[in-house]
Amino acid sequence: DDLENFSDWFDIALREWNVSRPKDFPSVSVWQTSPNWFTNEERHLKGLIEDSRGRFSEAEIKHRAEIDRLEKELGAASEEALEGRKRLLSTQDEPLQRAVFEGLIDLGFDVQDMDLVWEERQHREDYRITDPDVPGWLVIGDATGVATGAKGSKIATVIGYVTKYAIEEKPDSPPSVWVLVNHLIDRDPDTRGDIYRADDLNVLVTEKGLAIDTSALYLLVEACSPNEDKCRKARQWLRSTYGQITVENARSWLSENEI
């Protein structure tokens, strides 16, 4: 494979084998194609071939260097993504909470990080989410990551936060409820399926709430940000949806809206 022109070597081999085993390898005459007897036209074309090979070799070296450079950049970008937006796909606890906060901001929501508000031992909702397009609209949101299936008790907990908010703030209308869940985190996000059981989702719908798979949030942010019009469409969809948004739901919505 490392030979540029195998036929030259094969011609030499045939001549050597003819000497050692003339019956098995009859004489093969190759002088007719020897460069020693080229015409001017043959010599000219042979020169063009060698020039072309030289240019290809130079281009191949540059090509390999370019591929090496790009592969190193890809490796660095992949490492950065794992510490950045891809936390929505694979993390729990504080890394997930931060990734959700950043993802919602990237979509154009205004998000208040409530961990900076509450006392350290007074655990309440993670976020209060508003939309600059809809004054007065508010979501009490919480992020959670679980290695197994998501538990319905989380929904009851976040609804409890809404109740506390209503008692303390006495709003004209109760806020919405969002539970942002990274579940079954060891699986491919495309195979994780529904977030909650149907009975748990019925509770959410009753409260005008929404469970969002953080992998679905990842798809929305990747597809829409930083395009303002696309982000506005995504926010409108999230505001008007109750129940759950899975990876499958997000892919379908993006396809239907040609995003």
C-alpha cells in the first residue's frame, strides 16, 4: 500500500522470477515501456503525471494537518460542551440547576435564581420565571435530576411552593408550575420516554403545570438560540403547553415549525 506505482516493482519481480524459474515465469519483455525509450510525447506526459503526483502529495499533507487541527478543536469543543449546555443531558443537583437556568435565559426568559434569595436551610423553588413578552405571567420552577424514573412526589412539592407563594404574595392569579427533569440519565436521551406517569401528569394539567425533560430543553436551546424569532416561538409553545414535553415532543415541534 505504501508504493506509489506497484507495476514497476512487479515488472522487476517478473524478470527475477524468470531467471530463477523460467518455466513458471516465461520471459516478459518490458523494455517497450521503459523511460529510456520514450518518445517526446510520452516523456512530456510522464512529466505531467509526476507533477500531478507531487501536487497531490503536498495537498494530502495539508489535508491531514487540517483534519488533525479540526479533530483537536472538536475534542476541546466536546469537553467544553460537557461542562456547558450538555449538563442538561447528564447531570444532577447544582450543575443541572445552573444549566437549566442558563438554558432558560438563552431562550429569552427572565429567570430569578431563588437559591440566592432563600436562607440556606429554607429550601424552596429554584426559579421564578417570567417572559418579557407577557407581563404578569409567572412560573414557579424547580429542576431535578434522577438516575431512575422521576417520582410524582416532586410535583406535589413544587405545587406546595406555589401555595406558599400565593399565601405570601397574594397574586391576582396563581403562577404556573414547571418541573424540569433530567431522568434516566445513564440512557440515551432519545430512549428515555415519558417523564411521569399519566396520573401524575393529570395533577400537573389540573394545576396548569408542565414537566419539561431537560434533554428537550437542550434541543430547543440548540435549535433556537440565539435567533430571537425562534426563541419567541419556543417560549410561546412552552407557555401554552400543559402536561409534559419530552424529547419526542420537542423534535416534533421543531420539525413542524421548520426550525
